[in-house]
Amino acid sequence: MTVSETAPRVLVTKIGFDGHDRGSRIVASYLRDAGMEVIYTSPWQAVDAVVNLAIEEDVDVIGVSSLATDHHLIPKLMKALGDAKMEHVAVIVGGIIPPGDEKAMMDAGVAEIFHPGATREQIVDGVRGLAEQVRGGSAVS
Amino acid sequence: MNKQSKNPTGAPTRSSASRWAEDYASQIGTDLPRRNRSGIEIKPLYTPADWNGDRFEAQLGYPGQPPATRGVYASMHRGRSWSQRQLIGYATPAEYNQRLRNMIDAGVTAVSLIPCNSVYRGFDIDEVDIELVGTCGVTVNTIEDMEVCLEGIPLDRMSVSLNDPSPFTLLGFMAALARRRGIPWSAITGTSNQSDYISHYVANHMFYRLSLPGSRRVLLDHIKFANQHMTGWNPVSVVGQHMQQAGATPAESMGLTLSTAIQYANDCITLGLEPDSFLPRFTFFFDISISLFEEAAKFRAARRIWSRITREQLGAKDPRSWRFKFHGQTSGSDLTRQQPLNNIARVTIQALSGILGGLQSLHTDGYDEVLSVPTEDAARVAVATQNILREEAGLADVIDPLGGSYYVETLTDQMEEAILAVMKRIEDAGGMYAAVESGLVQSMIGESAIAFQNRVDNGEQTMVGVNAYQIKEESLADVGLTGPDRALMEAQVDRVRRFKKDRSQDDAQQAIDALRNAANDDGQNTFEQVIEAADAGVTHGEICTALREELGYGHPLVVA
């Protein structure tokens, strides 16, 4: 079986200080139900820990959930991924992302933002599509 | 003789009831079962066949006395309105103080202080990423910070609610500050919100990473200290809000909360405290969802259960020990990012439900909470909503206005049954502490969260603007509050560093040593040493670090 035929590998995590994990748990269950390999962490991960786990687990996508302003650390995460030569991994952010902050997320290299009200289908299709792009990209290079 | 037709309540006779049933069946067509969020099936009509006044004394009675269904005080909101307690916390102590004063001018009657998440996690702001400092709460690291936060606030006349998980450093700062101002501790009133470490552990991991046994010890010290020296202070607020926000149904969150309260009460009794010495100071904090009658019934049922448990199971003799006093917060997870102004309607209904349920204090959410930390305008609307409900809608006029409703009384009985079933499950698992250690509670909450989400996903649970009645919306305008002023936060970090540098290092070190000693000596009280440390210039982060090192770190159970 080639790599591209195996299930997408997704790290679902929270960085920063907040512990509200209802959203990340639900997203993890959506992705698992859709047949993906989900690596799930408890909240409060340090940026470096997320990068290391992404390398160890060879993930295609990192999903970061934020309720209480932890998305402010996303630019730091993106930079750390770049420094670790992990820029091919797609990063998605979900949760309470104020409209005024969206541009900063996208400018930092975030692939997609899921807001409250995003459906199961949108999330599953979005993550699957990104994982395929990631694998397509790495196959070429 | 036909007894039914003489029913003095004017209830329908058997023949009219059966005629209605036939008419209903022919008009309704297919009648799919409807269930509330706790899973209780809701009938189309309730009559004296479901509930009648025969059980008035046993099930309802009068407010302020058992069975307590109707309220914890004889005069309830008519005698004294619920407190309007808005959560406030943002940026620096000086900005917090300004916002607090503005809210008091708008009608807020009690102080609430929400610290920055770095504070929740037990750090000082000079130890963490600056990006996160002050973004969702006020940074309070030192007694000096607390002094600025509470400048101009009469501590002996205004109730203060501190979101202050163990080891209660915020109250330590406040107590030390009161002593400096010459205010006796017995004159301080308010609540240690978030002292319920179990709710943090199971629902949102917002504990200090003190080990579970360490958290247990520190809470018991806090209760003992308050009992002796701060007799107007509520050291325990048992929290159902976290669990319901994390996905527990209303009945589950209530059952889990009451199980937690029993755990804490038994822990106190094991220590040798008299039930009547601490139970009058137990308070509760709940989420109020938009399921209007279910929430009101949840609170009415819980009042009845707690009144019975305190008397029959915990051995309380003082009527004040039987009172189920609670703060309610409108549910953020019912609010939608789509068509955000609709949230004003939602918050109004949630607040109405809590008021009908007989709450003692209320926080109403800002309509924009699903977009960002609430703006000041949204916070003002939230306060006005409470003023409108009380003074325009007349909700403080009549005590327990739902009392005697066939539906609400039936539902109250059914919610009581559902809550008791949850409590039985926890009891069978060895009590709340054991059920948390084993992960049972976390699994229950997680399963309910997913079940609810499935109902939203498949359209069974309507959310206006999300899965129904969507409209094409303009992209949302910049709400203009994407973080505090970075320069101000950096200046605040400098201020904390300067404070640490300028204090008497000997005094600070001695206080830290005393705190460590207390942690290792069950005969001493850790909270007493927290106050002394606060007074000696020890910072929040230093107090937390000392206790973490002595009492052990906690680690979240990962349940996905």
C-alpha cells in the first residue's frame, strides 16, 4: 500500500492556556468517524511540543482549536513549523477567531479557518482535501 | 356521582379529555416524540392527570422552607432582586478598574473579576508568551495589581466574586489588601468562584495542574479558614456550568454537581467539621441553556434534592444549610456566530429561564461572545437585558410564577428523577472523586457532547442561522477588539518585574518557606500562608509554583 492510499493523519490539539476542549473532541470524533488517523492531545500544548509531535507522527494536517484567544500563538506555531522544515503540513484553526484576526491567521500561512457552525461535512471534506494536497505536494518533491 | 365534574380546580372532565385526545390525534397527523435536552419525552398537553394540587404540601409548599422547590428565601426576588454580576476581566489592572466602574454605573451591583488565562494556569505574566497576556482576563500577579483593580471599590459594602481556582491567590491578595485598608475580614462578602477543582478537572482542564489530592487539600484548607475568619465569604462554589458547557445535558450537569457537593461536604465532615458550620456557605454556579422550561425545572428539582440531602444525608439542622443558592450564567454554547444579533433574543430567554428557576445572581452573556471577548457595547446590552426583565417585564413581582403549572410540576418531578439517576451512577462508582479519577465523568460528558452535536448535524436540533433560516450574510465587520494594547501589556510585565525587584527579598523568601512548610504539615493551613505570602510581596506565580512542587502536579486525563 502506498502512502497516499493510507488514511490521512491529523493531529488535533490546543495550544496556549485555555482548556475548553469540547470543540476539539467533536472534531476528532468527526475525523475518526470518517476513517482518518487522529492523534489527539490534551489542551495546553507548547508550540514546540506540537511541532515535535507532528514530526514524530508524520501528520498531514494539524488542527488547532481555540476558544479563548490562544489563536494569537498561531503565527509562532507557523514559524516553528517552518524552522523544522515542516511547512508542507497544512494547519487549520477552528473555534472563536474574531473577524479582525482572520487575515493575520491566513497571512501566517493557515490553510483554513473553521468557525462555529461549520458542519461535519465541511470539516471532513476540508481536512481530506488538504491532506490530499499535502501528499500530492510531497510526492512531487 | 361524577367526581371529576366537581373538581374545584376546573379541570376537564373525563369526557372532555378524551374528546381532546381524539381531536388532537386527528389534527396533528404524525406526532413524532419530542424530547428535551435531558432526554425526557415531552407530551403535547399536561393536565391534572399528570399533576394536581394533592401533592402541594409535599412537592411544593412555600418558599424558604422544605421541600424548597419554590425558592430558598421567603421573599425571593420580590424582597431582594438577584445580583447582577457580570463577568469582567481584560488587559491591565488599571483598564479593568475603569471597566468595572463603568459597569457599576450601568447597573451592575456586584464585583466580578476574571483573571487572564495565564493566571488560571498558575503563571506570572513575565513567564509566558506576551501574545496571550491580558487577552481574555485581567492580569493580577501581585497585591499591587489587586490594589489597582479594586481602587475606589468599597470592599466592605460590595460583594466580590473572584474567579480564583486553588490555591486562591486572588483572595489572598484581596484579604491582605483589606487588612491594609483596615477592613476586617468578617466584613468581606463574596465567593471564591472556580474553587471546585473537580469541575475544572473533568470539564475544561482549567486547574492549576496541582494534583487532584493537592487540590483537595487546598480546598479544604480554604473552607476551614473561611469558616473561622471570613464568615461572610463563600469559599465553595460548586460548578455545573463547566460540565454543561462541555456537553453534559442539563440533568447530567445537575446530577454531577450535586454529587460533587456531596463529595466536598463528606470531605469536610471527615475532617471533623460540623455540617452546619460550612453548608450555609456552599453556593452553586450553573449554565442556563435556552431550553426554557427544562432549565427552570432543573433548578426547582435541584433545590428540592439539596434541601433533602442536607437534612437527611448530611445531618444539617440549620435551615441556612439547606439552601441551594446559585449563580446562573447564560449559555455561550447556544449562541451563534451567524446573525449575531439573534443572540440578544437567546440570552433574554436564557436569563428568563434562570430567573423563573429562582437564581440568586445572574450573568448575561454579550451577544458577541461567539465572535470575541465581549465588547463594552455588548456588555451594556447584557446588563440592560437584566434591567428590562426585572423592571419592565415584572419578573421580580411574583415568587415562583411557574409553580402549579401541570407541565412544569410534572417536568420538575421528571428532572428530579433524571438527576437522581445520575447521582446514583456516581455513588455506585464510589462517589465523585473516584468517578473522576476513573474517567467515568469525562466519558459521560464527552458522549453527551457528541450526541448533541449529532442532533444539530442532522437537523433534529434547530439552530437558527446555523442549520435553519440561514441568510446570505455580509462578511462580518471587524468588531474592533482583537487584543489588548501590546505596549500596555509590555509595560505591565515591566511593572510586575519591578515589583519583584523592589520588594523585601528576605520577607518574600520567608513567606514562601512558610507556605512550603504548611503544605507539608496537615496541622497547618495553606490558605493562611497564601495570605501572608501575598502580603509579603510574593507573586501569584511564585505561590503556585511552591504549592505545585510540594503537593504535586496534576495531569489531565486525555479522553477524546
